[in-house]
Amino acid sequence: MVMHKHKYRFNPDLLTFVREDSSLKKKFWQGISYFLLSIIISVIYYIFFSLFFDTPEERGLKRENEELVLQFELFNKKFDHITAVLEDIQQRDDNIYRTIFEAEPIPSAYRTAGMGGVDRYTYLEDLSNSAMVIKTAQRLDKLAKQVYVQSKSFDEVIEMAKRKEEMIACIPAIQPVSNKDLKRVASPFGVRMHPFYKVLKMHTGMDFTAPTGTEIYATGNGVVSDVIHSGRGYGNTIIIDHGFSYKTLYAHMSKTIAKPGQKVRRGDVIGLVGNTGMSMAPHLHYEVRKNNEPINPINFYFNDLTPEEYDKIIELAAQSGQSLD
């Protein structure tokens, strides 16, 4: 005889045991309920542990991220060191190397100019440490630009060094008229009383009094860029282009000897002292120009004056008053 097992539960209302319904349908829904409850409990446990505990994979990623941040900090310290070294090289380049060859320093705005536009680093914005990565990329690009500019500057300095001998021969370095006794300086560079207008006016050159017909010398190697014949202003004038941003002007000549386009060397006779144009007496008005701006010629007589003679010519120039043109 087969005995069927049945489950009973106590009914408190009836104060007796009641046989439970053990149909297949009920068992199915009970199973579904237990399954759903298990899933809910699992999800709760997962959320709880995710919030308060890291998985091994997450811990590995965090360690990797911390190491990357540390590496970026080390890179930025290296950038600081390299930038300091580069700035020192730039200072030497502008104030020593380029000064030796009388070249203009590179504008700081050009050295520090950025690269690209505002969208250059857009592709990095989705990274977890985008701000740090973008800042590092910007520093790297800026450093690369500065290194490139410095490299081009050194290329120029090397070319100038190769042409140093030529530059020394071209830069004005002697007096334009024979003036060994140093008694013929009429008016130096600076603000002087104009002989015709009787007002203070900038005298952009230096006047040397000398008899009409006195020889005038090219003060450095170069090419005659202009010969002017005029009865006004500077009168008969010759301009020599010496290269390296230098030009010299010789005015009030009685006769011009050098021709336009002619190559001249330091000491060549290019004309004769005169009294043409707006001139009060026979003399040579002499100018030295750098980048087309007049500068004081008194600094360019170092080839034919001793220190004592140089001091004397400065003294004579300081005693001069009214210019002759």
C-alpha cells in the first residue's frame, strides 16, 4: 500500500491542522517567487558591495590610474627643468650670441607663441584625466615650438659666424675724412641748433669740417646704393649699403666719384668734400644707419683711433654747438 505524503499547516482560526494545497500550479508559482526573491537579494548584495568594496579589477585599475597620475607629475617636473634650461639658452642667444653678431633678438612673443587653435585638444576631453592630459599636451607643444625657434636661431647664428670676417670688413669702422689732428669735428650726433631755421633740431649725423676737395673715404666694404646730385638738402650725396643692416650716408660733396652699384672697400675714395645743398661751410655730413635708423657715428671709428684719440674726439664733439647743415 502506497502512502502519499501531504503537508499540513496549523490554522489558528480553526484551531486545527489543515491540509495544504500541493498542486503543480501552486508549486510553480512558489518556485517563481523564490527565484525572483533570490535575484532581488543578489542585486541588493551586488549594489552594496559595489558601493563599499572594490573588485580586484577595480583595485587594479585604480592602482594603474594612480601610477599614471604620478608619472604625469614626474613628466611635468621634467618639463619645468627642460623649460628652465631652454630659457637660459634663449637668454644667451639673445644677449650674447646674437649681440656679438649685432643681430636683433628674437621677439619673446614669437618664442612663446602657441600652436594650433582652441579645438586642437578636443579629442582628449573624453579621457578620465582630461584636464591633466590636455595641460601636459599643451606644455609639450609649446616646448616643441620653442625648441624649433631656438634651432632656427642657432642656424642663423652659425651663418653669421661663418660671415663674421665679412661682417667685420663691412661694418663702418674708420673716419670718413683724414682727421688725424682731431680738430675738424664741427657738430656731433644729437639735438643741435639748425643753422638756417635757428631752432633746435635733431642732427642725425656728424659734421667734419675740411677744405673743399678733401678726399672722402668709404668707411666699410659695401655697394653704392644711391648717388644723389642736388642743390638742396644734403646736396651731392652718396649712400653705401654695407649689408648686415648697415648703411652710411656722405653729404654736401663737391664731387661724387663712386657710381651707383659700384662695390667699394673700406678706405676707397668715393668723393670730395664740398659745400652743396643746405650747407653753411665746406664740410662732410656723415651718417651711420642701422635698420634704416640713424645712430651715433662716434661709435664707429675704432679702427683708426687710439683710446686717447677717441677720448679727444668725444671731447671736441661735446664742445660743438650749431650744426653746419
